[in-house]
Amino acid sequence: MTSPLTGKTALVLGANRGIGRHLALELARRGATVMAGTYDWPADTASLTRQLQEMDPRHRVLTADLQTPTAVTKFFTTLRSHCSSLNYLINNLERGGMPVVHGPYTEQQWDLEINTTLKAKWWVMQQALPLLQKGGSKENLAAVVVISSIAGLIGRSGPAGMIFNDAYAAANHALAACTATWAREGAPTVRVNELMLGLIKTRHAEETRGWGLLDETQRRALHDHTLLGRSGEPEEVVKTVLFLLTEATYMTGSTLRLDGGYLLGGERVPPMPPGVL
């Protein structure tokens, strides 16, 4: 059976590590031509390039710091030399500073979190939408998944107050409004949905620097606040993104939360009282 991704072109940002890397490789395995955006961690970028090229020489890895409109414009000029349209975009840019790592804010850290997590995503959408509209049609919709965090709903509070910082939370809170705008702009040929993540092993959990700085009590509190009692696996994020890209064909402008029940945690349902009647 032919994969629905075969012959499609996907831009995956934040692709050299973690969730972005898992997504770039899985989309490539399923037949998409992947344009992978990376920055920092040159060794990871080099290994990703090797893996993608071994699968298909049409895959490309493009490295750029996308914090400014000028940089985003330059990135898309390069991108258009490799593809004339897009079918999918994984808007996975962010740089979340953990309080347990960075401590009190500096202006530089605040701006970094806003610039990457919110502003860069916005500038990217301005450049990507015409390519997505060119790639999509009413019969074969293009699709965008905006990756965000439950930090936008809970802020720096509770057990997560050690790993979710204020600017990062504010930026993620704004992404729901942006997603709604982008869905309106893309309709009827481009669907845009937000995937809001909780504790994922490669993102705010076991495989991050900040997790290692927490003591056992702090780590346990985070999982105790999660109804399913654990962090999510990157593969679970991949499956959800694939659903949003290829199966959720009547969904746009929506937010899907993948957090293992963290948002509902901390409150338990008491037994029903006997009442007085």
C-alpha cells in the first residue's frame, strides 16, 4: 500500500535533535522528500544529513538561525532553489529556557525564548504559506503542525515551575491565537493545527540537561502530576503528527494536547458522598 506521504515535500524545522529529528527521519522513511531545517549542534546536523542522504539524495538539510525576518527570507530563498512548493510544514522552532538551568532572567535569555518560540514561527509562516498554497488543493490539502507546549497554559507554576520559564510560557500561550489566524489565512487548501506537548523525554524530561539537575523528589512530583505517571516518548509525538498531517482532514485551527494528563493532574476525583436525601 502506497504511503500518503509518497511524493510529498515536507519542511521540518528544529530537525537536528529530539522530536524534530524523529519527525524528519520518519517522514523520509514514509516517502516524503524532507527539507530539514537545523541550527546549532553541528555534529547532530552532520549525522542527520548522512542518514537522510542514505535514504534519498533529494533530501536536504538547511542550516540557519531563524531569529530575524532577514534570516528567514534568506532561508526560504535557499529552500525555493530545492523545491517550488510544500505539502507539509512542521513548525518546530523554539528555545525554551529552564529556570533550573538558567536561573534568574537576563534580557538575552528572555529575548531568545520569545524570538525562537514565537516570532520565528510567525516569520516562517509568512514565507511558507504561499508555498503550501501552491502545494495544496481542495482535493489534496496541505497541512501545518505548530508544535507548542503546555507551558502556555500553566506558566511557571507547580512542579513544572522548575522547567517552564515565563517568556517561554508567554510565547506558547500566543501560539493558539497565531494558529487560528494561520488556519483562516490558509483555508480552504491548507490546514493548520497546533500540537501542545507536555513532558516528552527529549523535551523537558529525561533526556534533557534540566531534568538531570532536578532531584528525585522534583522529578517524581512532575510524574505524579501527570495522570499517566510518565513522560511521553518521541515516537508518540511522531504518531500524533502523522495523524494531523494525513488523517485529520476535517481539522483546522484546532489545538490537540498530548501531555499524558499533566494539565488535569494534581486534582483527584473524590468518592461520591452519601448525601443527605
